[in-house]
Amino acid sequence: MLSQGSGGRSSIGPPSSLIGLATSAHYVAAKHGVVMGLTRARRSNMPYGIRVNCVNPGYVATPMTKETIRGAPARKYWRRADAAHGRSNEIAKRWRGWCSDKASFMTAASHVIDGGY
């Protein structure tokens, strides 16, 4: 990012990078590295225009997530009557705002958008 001279803006990680999954410790450990290692360690690069803020989206009903939504532990959540399905445009709208110059002082933050999952 330094050599390009254009800075940087965001990373992405699932909510499991913050709350964990009992059956997927290896996956959670890797995703936790995105939030704690990559996102929060970037404070020192702010003078160079590199801002890293992590977006942690929950399950969003897309063709790619159909199989995941059918599996545990998400299955119980999605069967609940009050479960809200995320929409990709909701997440994209927030993410664009955090990447814009209007958020030029925001860095090393993790934002969960998961409908309360």
C-alpha cells in the first residue's frame, strides 16, 4: 500500500471472528487474526493514508450462502420467526461510507452488521 501511494481502506471478517464457533476453532483463529492483527495493528500506518476498518457481516441471503445457511449453527437462527435476513446493499452502503473521505479519522475499528446473530 505504501508503494502504491494510494493508501488503503478496509478488511472484512465474519462475526465468528469476534464470538467464536465451538466446532471451527481453526477458522475462528484465522478470522480473529483479521480483526485483531490486521485491523487493529494498522493504527501506526494512519499517517501514510492507510486506514483499516473491518466489516463483520452476518449471514446474507445470496446464492453463495444458501448452503451455509442450511448448516448448523445458522440453521436454528434462520428458522426463528424473528430472524432478519441481511441484504448485501445494506452492508455495501455502510462499507462505502467507512471507506470514504468522510470517515478519514476512523481506523482500527470493527463494525458488526449481523441482525443480532
